[in-house]
Amino acid sequence: MATSFRPILLFCFLLSLFLSSSAQSCSNYAFSSNRAFSSCNSLPQLNAHLHWNYNPSRGTIDVAYRATQSSTGWVAWAINPTGSQMPGSQALVAYQSSSNGIRAYTTSVSSKSPSMQPGNLSFDVSGITAQYVSGEFIIFATVTLPSNKTTVNQVWQAGPLSNDAPSIHPTTGANLQSYGTLDLLSGLGTTAGGGNSRIRRRNVHGVLNAVSWGILMPLGAIIARYMRVFKSADPAWFYLHVACQTSAYIVGVAGWGTGLKLGSESVGIKYSAHRNIGITLFCLGTLQVLALLLRPKKDHKYRIYWNVYHHLTGYTVIILSVINIFKGFGILDPEKKWKRTYIGIIVTLAAIAVVLEAITWPIVLKAKKKIAEKSHLGANGVNAYGVRQTV
């Protein structure tokens, strides 16, 4: 029984490790010129992060706003002193001009279709600069807090350029949910999409599926394919295989459920390919579990057809799982080390499979040869001429 719990213990360890690290992911970022910020918050939309230092004696914050964007687009971060969404917000904008390099300026947003032209804000902003590094715009500035409040309404956006100037941003999906409140003292924030709790659910969804479909499923397949070759491993390999795949399915269903929950909370945001592959995996995984109840005995005439179905479905699940996990990495955009770690695990499992393939094939071929010789000699070693043979 202890062996069957090992996959679940592995999952729990990786989950706790990932969540503790992801909570601090933005704090690991290293700015150039020895800039340092004591607080940060990874925003749940548009691949953006806010870093700041609060200066209570002056009532100001030194901010660094980072957002992933192409060099042909613009980004903005704003405080809204009078409302919770875009109209009334006081924004810091940055983009890369074809003639003037990186531009950074302030603009006041008075409507849902602002001109985005430079202008003064209702509070003081100094030292605004920007840079474009590794696919991210970074805006630096010192902002005087309206009425010295430490809880602010924040809005952030991103959009394309037109005629070398910011044009209207998309009006669906994440761009409609990129606003909320931020406590500058605690670093906690809430947003239209559920704030930090939503980020946590996204991370949990990613870990559940990576561990279940992406690690335990391939591991279970390796156990079944190679351990069964060794007589001394029978029937232990079967129970290990069942324990591994059952654990993977249970954890995978939990991951699938969190994905459905996230989808219902993200009106207007669609990742169709990721969603459709996830549904397909759930259906195939369920069929695999139900097929165990219909598994014929080894000597049954239909067992060969069941084996073909079981193997084809199993390998299809593994291939689709790996594809979908990499699609999930593209959506979650975690720290690179997590993607590299998963790649390392998959490469390691593949290398183990190659080595075991080389070790077990001679054993399998030898066993098939013995079976063929016995079949040729017939029952009790009598050949087709009725003469007893010895081998």
C-alpha cells in the first residue's frame, strides 16, 4: 500500500514547492543599474508586474511597471483616484517610436476612447523613463499618492500602435479585466478576475495537470511496458501501473475541474486549443479507467483487441498531455525554470524509456523465439511428422 501513495506524495511535494515559489516570482526579477524594490505584485492579466518602494514620509511610491508586449505595441499603468476602471485614470504610458526611440509620458484618461496624448495628471509624477528589455516594456517613475492613500485603484493596459502612436486596445478578454485595487502596504490586490486567489487557482490548475497528465501518466506507461518483461516483477508491475495511472487520473480530474472553474470566471477569454485538448484528455482518460472493468482474461479471444485499444488510447493521452502542458506554459507564462524543469523531467523519462527498450528487446525476442519453437514442435514436443523432438 505504501508504494501506491508515492505518486500522490510526489504531487503534494511539487505542488507546495511551486506555490511557494510562484508567490515570490516577481521578487526574483533583477533590474539593471542596481535598481531594487521592496514590494511587487504579479498582475493576473496581460503578463504584467508592478514593483514599488513606498516612502511614507513623502507620500510617494517609486514604481517599476513591467509588461510583456511586442516592440510594435504600447503599455500603460494608471491610478484612478475617482473610479475603479479606465475613465478618470491617470496613466503612465510607454512605447517604442520609430523615430524617437522609447517614449514615456503621462496622460489623463477621461473616456473609454482616450486620445492617449501626453498631458498632466491630477497628481505629481517625476522621473518617468522607460526601457524595452527581453520582450518587456518597463516604466519607471516616482508617483505622489493621491491624498496620501496607501490603497489605490489601479488600471493597466496594452495595445497596438497606429501611425507611430498608441491606438485603441482590444475590447475583449483580459483587456476588460485589467483593473482592481492594490494595498501598497501589504502588497495584496484584488482585480476584476478575482485577484491573487485567481492567480493561485491558475497555478494550482497548472501543477495538477503537469504532475498528473504530464508526469504520472508517462511514468505509468513506462512501468507497464518494461517491468512486465521481467518475470520477477510479476504481478508487482501491474499494481504499480494501476496505482500510478489511477493517481494520475484522480489528480488530472481535479486539474480539469479547476480549468472549468477558471473558464467560467474568465468571460471573454478563450484558449480554444488548450480547452479542447483538455476535454479530449478527460474523455480518453475516463474511457481508460472504465475499460479496466471490461478487461478480458489473458486467454480470451477478444483480449488482443482490448490490448490494441488500451495501448493506442494510452499513448494518445500521453502525446496530447505533453502538447497541452506546453500550451499551458504559454498561457500561464511562469518563470522559465519551471518550463525547463518539466522539459528536464520529460527528457529524463524518454532517456529511461530508450535505455529500457534496448535492455528488454533481446529478452522479448528470446521469449518469442521459444514460443515459436514450442508452437512448431507442437504439444509435448511432437513435430508435424509425429516424431518427438528435444530442444
